[in-house]
Amino acid sequence: MATSTKKRFLFSTFLLLIITVGGFFFYSYSNNETEVSEDVQTVSVETGTIVEKALAVGTIEPETEIEIKSIIPGVVDIIFVEEGQYVKKGDPLVEVRPDPTPLELAEAQRNLERTLLEKRNLENELERSEELKKRNLVSDSEYEQVKEQVDDVKIREQINRERLELLESGRITIGNKTIESVIRAPVDGYILEQLVEVGDPIVPLTSYQAGTPLMNIAQMENLLFKGTVDEIDVGKIAIGLPVDIKIGALPGVIVKGEVSKISLKARQEDNATVFPVEIAITDRGSTTLRAGYSSNADIIIKQSVDVPVIPERLVHFDDDGKTTVHMPGAQPGERIPVDVELGLSDAITVEVLSGLEVGDKVLEPEAKTLTIR
């Protein structure tokens, strides 16, 4: 009797163990099936904005920048302004002190003395010619010739006097025009850069030499973005396209502009072919811009606003130009191909013209297995 009871107990225990193990495996299988189902990732079709743009890299520059030079030689004696200062037309900028060499000064003095001597001799000769003319001993043409020589020597005397005066004082008046050693502002504007210091020698601006630049002045009201666009994008842009300009030194600030100039000739820059462009700044808001700011400009070529969009990675492109995506089916793991027509793309997100609606679920691409042989 005891043996029978013991057998029944062992059988019940074994049966309970089988039921427990079976239940565990059933639960694990069911749970694993749920996880697989949940692991299938989808992306919803959303409403967004797609912008096709070209990038230009450059700096902020004034529309007009004037380089100030002197028309007389000498040494910088006084500097009246500082960098960043606003000046009006006619304000003094720099005074140049004449600093002729001893040879130049001596030569100017000797030229004036020779001219005075020649003038005295010709005036005496003119007086004799007048006396002889009264007696009809010289012709009118001979008299006029001597008179012309006197007029000519007077002009040369004036030139030599002015040259000597300019060398000595740095200031002369010719007719209604005053030439002085004080260089004045030609326009209203800001002093962008001071290029000389007191005591620096100055080479004058002439028809055969460039002269020493003293400082740069510019009107900061009209500013430009000057930069370059890669040759891949230059064919897509046009005059008048809107531009968003981002200033490197001012994070988060966007300045509005429009394309005003596209160069017809490329240039090589860092082993790349680029085209210079200019962008007129149309709206800077309350932002203070400074000449030389490094900037990036997004030239907006096309844009689609508030349209259905999906990540471009979800789209399969066939060799025949057909574009499809996959949507989840009724059965777990089922992938239903759907033909879609695509619009504008920014290489990350693409516009959906037809085939999908906002809110539709699109499956992520299947992971590809790399087989190593």
C-alpha cells in the first residue's frame, strides 16, 4: 500500500514538472513573438518644409571702401582720427610734414633763382624792343616773340615758387584749389583701418606710382556679403534669389539678403573650382555688423512649405526610376510595397507628392546581412 502511494506521488510530481516547463516555454515563445513584432520600426509621414539651397562661404564687406593716400611726399606728422571713428567729408585725417632732401631743396631754390635771372634779362630785352618798335626798327613779329618769352618765363617762375613753397611749408594755393599737407576725408564714413604711424615716410600718389596708403574709410550703411560658390551649385543660382546669412561670430543670428552678382569667371581655391558672388544685405534687424565677419550664406534655390515629408532613407530607388516604400501589413512581419512620387529633397528629407498621406506608417529598410566567405 505504501509503495502504491509513493508511485502516485512521484507521478504527480513528474506531471507537475512537465506542466511547469511547458508553460515556461510557451510563455517565452509568446513573449519573444511580441518582442519581434514590437522590434519592427516604423516612421510616420509628417508635415514639414523642404529647402534646396546652395552654400556660399565668405565675409561681410562694405559696398564702398576708400583707400586714403597723399599727393605730396613727406613724413606723417599728426594723425587726427582713430580706428572705428566716424568722420564727415572734409574732416582732417592726417597731416604730412614735408621732408625734402637737401638736394631737392637746393635744386628748387636754384631753379627759382635761374628763372628770376632769365626773367630780368627778358624784361630788359622787352623794354629795348619796345623802344626800337617805336622807331620802327623791329618788326611786330620780333616784338611779339620777345613778349611771349617774357610771359613764358613768368609762368615758369610761378611754378618754381609753388614747388619751393610746397617743399618748405607743404601748402600752396593754385587758382581756387588749395593743396595742403593735411589729408581730409573725401566722404562720410568710418575709419576701418589705420595703416601708418607718426614718423612714417610717405610716398605720394602720382601717375606712375601707387603711393603709400594711409588708412581705409567706408560707409557701413551699405554692406555686402562677398564669397564663393562651388561650381556644382553655381548653375542653380540666379540674381535676386533670397539668402540667409549666418555670422560665425554671432551664433543664432540670421541676416537676410539677396544675390546681387555672380561672376562669369571661376577661380581656383584650395584645389577647388569656385565662382565669386556678391549678396546685398536687405535686412539685418538690430544686429551690428562689422567689416570682415566670417559668414556662410544659404542661397535658397527652391522650397516646399507644409508638405508631406519622410526621411529619404526609407525610399527604395529602382534602376528604372521607380520609387517605393514599404508599409506594415496585417500579418506580423508583412511588408507591403507602395509606389510613391517624390518632390523636393535636401538629401535627408524628401517631399511626398503622391502615394502617402500625413500620418501613414512607413517601415524602416530591412537590415542587410553581410556574408563573409
